[in-house]
Amino acid sequence: MVTQKYTITGMTCAACSSAVERVTRKMDGVEESNVNLTTALLTITYDEAKITPEDIIRKVDRAGFGAELYVEKNKEEKREAEESLEESMQKTKRRLICNTILALPLLYICLGHMLPIPMPLPPFMDMHKHPLTFALVQMVLTIIILVNGRKFYLVGFKSLFKGNPNMDSLVAIGTGSAFVYSFVMTLGIPTDPSCVHNLYYESAAVVVTLVMLGKYMEGRSKGKTSEAIRKLMELAPDTAIVLRNGEQIEVPVEQVALGELILIKPGSRIPLDGIVVEGSTSVDESMLTGESIPVEKGVDDEMIGGSVNYHGAVTVKVTHVGADTTLAKIVKMMEDAQGKKAPISKLADTVAGYFVPAVMAIAVVAAIIWTLLGHDITFVLTIFVSVLVIACPCALGLATPTAIMVGTGLGANHGILIKSGEALEISHKVNAVVLDKTGTITEGKPAITNIVAHSMEEDALLKIAASCEQVSEHPLGQAIVNGAKEKGIELEKVTDFQSITGQGIEAVIAGETYYIGNKKLCVEQQIDFAEYEAEAVEIANKGQTPMFVGCKGKVIGIVSVADTLKETSAEAIRKIKDLGIEVHMLTGDNRLTADYIGKKVGVDHVIAEVLPNDKASVVEKLQKEGKCVMMVGDGINDAPALVQADVGVAIGSGSDIALDSSDVVLMKSDLRDVYKAIKLSKSTIRNIKQNLFWAFFYNACGLPLAAGVLFPINGMLLSPIIGGFAMSCSSVCVVSNALRLRKTKLD
């Protein structure tokens, strides 16, 4: 099986995307086929032993649409495509302005005589004295308007003849019928002047103009939904300053090779991912992580392409180029997410597929019924045209993809990268969140948590311990050294050092021998620790590791080390619980440490002493209990659990494994973003449901009104012009409602 993407051309509404899905799904060997109307992409999974890409293209072509294999565009090609789209929108705008200018006098001519105070017309256009001239002026104005809106007829009739009628088919048949009927009446005026009362030119012209207006506004609005991707693409500069043979050369980023050194000047954007090899600075990574506070960078620190260098000039060794850069991966991930369908959209797509044929049937049946009831052709034509033009599958088709595009864009602005519409949808159903402890709830690296010294200053004890540990490679020893450096303590030279496996170290400083380690070390070296024993037990009960510092046969103090909690963990867990979600903490630590940490941050359940390989089993067990599980981890040792979960969330700046294994990537190592991701999902799904409700409600009300159900009751008959206006408004309302998501507060 192979999965490919195809760019589909000629689609104008949900009926079109549904038709492409229908014809491709019928092909022998196709496992899955989905079309996204907003991005105009077909994603199809098929057996390449049975089908070729040429077969797929031919099948789509026979259905009345164009298809070509999707090719990933580079930055320049995407910019050209944007410009081409903008140029097309400008042409549509010019035609729309022309049609509006012509439609206004047409309405004046047609309807002016119906007003309580008749509006004046030139004598040669008098309806009673010169009926033919009156009709011909309307006909000429209408023909120009219909020529400007010819796309509806070219696409609509083509789709109809191919057996896949769409929204354009409804407009083409409805307005075409009104025009042809009016044209026939115009031909009859010389022999029967009363025919002048049966003209419907203004209905055809104004409906086409209104639908064009709706399509134009819809296109402008849809352009805004991909704004987040456009902003991300614009972050990376087009050129980089490369250091070659001792010279600074400015070259296009495409020409920079892996391992080359590039110079980043103050105030400039970083062109590619890399590692600082010289200099220090602070960097604004807010567009990628959502974090507004600048990040300090020094030698060996990673730089992310697209971020802004603030103060210092730094030399960076390039580690990723092209599609491998963090920024490129994020853009690709967002494009994929916006191209994939959420399960909720399938209902709307199914309805849209049957909708247009059903509307045509309703229009014909309504026309026949009113004819049989004895109404004249004028009345029947009004019903027929109104039913056809008021129906709008566009609103149904746009309800889901526009909301998902805006939702994923909003997430990206907060450093939350959602890889699929499905992940965005499922997240709102989550009722159990499983948090890995190390690196998720905690910082993921040990640090000094407490210093206990009865007979000396704490800093003096820390100086001794750090001086002894400075040559040690043990993480706990390095934590002590780092703690001393942060306080600006100057360390003394070690003259002799010995590591005692499983116990600690022995070191000589200024001729004095010191021991640093656990209780077992004190027992083995006959060091008296009775004075500090109670405090050591209390420290251990808090999930910290007490390290005894001994000298001359007795303990002189304790330095405790632990993986410290992130400042925001407790707040984040409280917010998640406020959503009615139970929180589980998963850790390989012993029960004592795990319970202490779990109690401190307020999780509901603590699952301790779990091996990395068993994490996925814990998630599976919760799923068997009927839970919808979100697993949050660092994306490397948690990869199996992330894949097993209903929604896998990788927290941190995103290694390759995190990007591959998870459904959602949080660019900041901040648990509050888990809450934001769930809230974003809930807001997006609520928006989609609103869109679908209004799309269904509009059609449920509009179609019976257009068919004339109220006419026997109160004489109300819907004008085709009102129908066209309402149809245009429905699509614009749905897209505008989706765009409201951009203002959602996630905090």
C-alpha cells in the first residue's frame, strides 16, 4: 500500500470534493481516499500493484476535475503560488466591481416602476411605449454580467454532464433558466407586448453577482486561515553569511552545506539550525515556542532557524538544512494537519455528496406541483430558480476544514503543534492525562535542593563538596558543582580522587581527606552519621537524595540533590483537573519518591517503579477501562506510550523521535500547554459544531421557503435574488465564525 497526495483543480464546493472521493473510492485497490476542499488536496491510500497514479488522474479527469501528483514546493515556489492566487483574486474583484456597477442600474430599470413613487427613466426606455427597448437594455446588461460570471456555467454544466453536479450547476441551471425564459419573452414582445411583464433578467444577473460576491469573500477569508503557515515561512531569511576561507560571504540559504560556519549578527534572523561554536547572545524564539522571554545562548547551545538574535554576534555550525530544519518540519507538520480530515467532517461530506442531486429533484418536483395546481409559468419559474440558488453545500464543506486550519494556526502561535485534524478533534474527548515524571513534571536534571550544616556555613560546606566532586562524572556530583558555580563559589584543587562504586567518592583537598556519598559509604568507612540521621531520613521521605559529607570520622553536613519540580507543574495539573480530567503520574522512581512528588503537584494517581518498556502497557490498561488517554512525555524513552495513547503529546523543543511518535508537539517544556492544547481542541470542536448547525439549519429553513410552502398560508414567495443573497451569506458566515477562533484566549 502507498499513500500519495494529488492537487485537485476545478473544485468549487463540498459536492465537488465529495464527488472526487466517491469516484476514487470505487477504484479496485483503494483503501482510503479523502479530499480537503480548503487545501484542494486528495490524500489517497491504494495498492500500487493494482492502480497507478495515471489511473487515478484519469479517473478524476473523467469526473470533471483536474488532478496532478502533489509536489512539495520550496519557499520561492510557494511565494509564486501565493502571488498567482492573489492575482486571480484581483481579477475576480475587477469582474465583481464591473457586475455590481451594471447590476445596480439593471435593478433600477426592472424594479423602479414597481415602487410606490415610480422612478423616472429616459423616454426611449419607457416600459409601456417602448417595451422592446426596455427589454433589450436589460438583456445587454445581463449578458455582460453573465459573461463575467461565465465560470459558473463552464464548471457547472461540465460537472452536470459528467454526472457530478455541484453548487455551480445549481447556479448555472437556475440563472440560465431565468435568462432563457426572459430571452424567449423578449423575442415575443414584437407580436405580444404583454410579454414585457414576464422578464427575469434581473434575477439571473443579480443572483450571479451575489454568488460571485460570496465566493470572493469566501476566498479572502480562506486566505486568512493559512496565515499562521505564511508567517512561519516568512521567518527564515533568504540569505546567510557563511565563513569560507576566512571571509564572510553572503549566499542564499539553499547553498549552505551541513557543517559550515555561519555568522549571526545582532538583530538578524537565524537562517538555519545549528550549534554555537563561538560567542554568546540572547535569542527571541517566541514565534516558534510562544515564549516571549529571550533565551540566553552560549557555546554548544542549539540555535533554531527563524528565531531572532538580539545582542551578541555568534558563530554557528550548521546542523540542519532544507527540509530537515526545525522550522521546515513545523511548516510541513502544519500543512499535513490542515490537509487531513477530522472524523467530524465525514458527516458533512456525506450529506454534501447527495445534496446537489437532492436539491435539483426538489426544484423539479416543486415546479411540477405548482404547475399542476394551476399557477402560471412566471410563478413556477420563480420557485424553480429560488430553490436552485438558495441551496448551499459550500457552507457544509467549509464548516470543518476552515475551523481546523484556524485552530492549528492558533496552536502554532502558542508553541502547540498539532499534527492532524484527528488529534485536534480527539483531544476534546480526553478524560485521562498520563504524565511522565522526569523531564515533564520535573526539570529532568538533578539540582541541589537542601544543605544541612550544624557547625559551619552552608556555603563553606558546599565549597568542600563541590571541590571534591569537580572531577566526578556522576550526575549527582555534577549537580553539586553546578550549584556552587551558580553561587559564584571558587573551587579548590583536588590532589587525590577516588570513586567508590555504589557508595560515593573519596577526595583530598589541601591535605584533608573527605568522603561524599550515601549511608553505605559512611558505614564502610566507619564515619559517624548519628547527628544527621534524622534529617537524612526526612530528606529521603521528600524524594530527595541525601549525600553525606564526612571528614575525620564524622559527618560534617548533608547536601541533598533531587530532580526539581518545574515551577508551573502544580498550576498546570490543577488547570487540567479543573476541566474534569483525571491526572496520572508515571515514573520509574521508587514508591516513596513518586508519592511525595505526586502529592506535591496534586495528581490523582501515582504509578511508580514502571520500566520504560511497560509505559505503553499502563496506557493500554487505562484505555481498556474506557478512558480516552492523552500521554505526555519527552518523546524519546516515552515513544511507545505516545504511540499507544489516543493522543500522544511530546513536551520539549522536539527531537525527531518526538515529532514522529506524537500527535501533538509542545515547543516549550511547560505543562500548562497541555491544558491549552485541550482547551484549543474544545474551542475548535465547539466552533465546528456551530458551523455545521448553521449550515444544516440554513438549508433546512431556506429550501422549504424557496419551494413556496408558506405561499398557501400568507402568500409569501421567496425571490431568487433573496435566495442568492442568503446563499452567499451562509458561506461567509461559516468562514467568519471559524476565523473568530483566532481571538480565543487559551490561558
